[in-house]
Amino acid sequence: MQTASLINLDPASEYGLQEVGPIIVALGFVIALGGVTAAAIILCGWGHVKSAGINWSKWTAEIVCR
């Protein structure tokens, strides 16, 4: 006797590959913020950075020194 189930697992799906995209995006985000912070310290000097940020919609970085 067979029973019908409404829940079927897809054995062909690769869950490991589905997680790679968000990890790459997050890593790129962290690298971009770290690069802007490093550039701000190089341009303004240690302790003289007022603010540093990235405008993601325009792909620009803004660094304000004291």
C-alpha cells in the first residue's frame, strides 16, 4: 500500500551552491568597506577621518577629513 505525501524532497537540489552567492556578496561588501576605510586613513591620516562611506546606488565613495 502506497501513501501519498504532499511534501516531496528534491534530491537533485544542491544546497551548498545556493549559499555561495550571498557569501560572495557579503564578502565583496566587507572588502569594499575595508578599502574605503583604508583609503580614508591614508588620505586623512590616522585619527583625522571624520566620516567615510559608500553610496551604493551611484557607486561612489565619500571621505571627509577633520
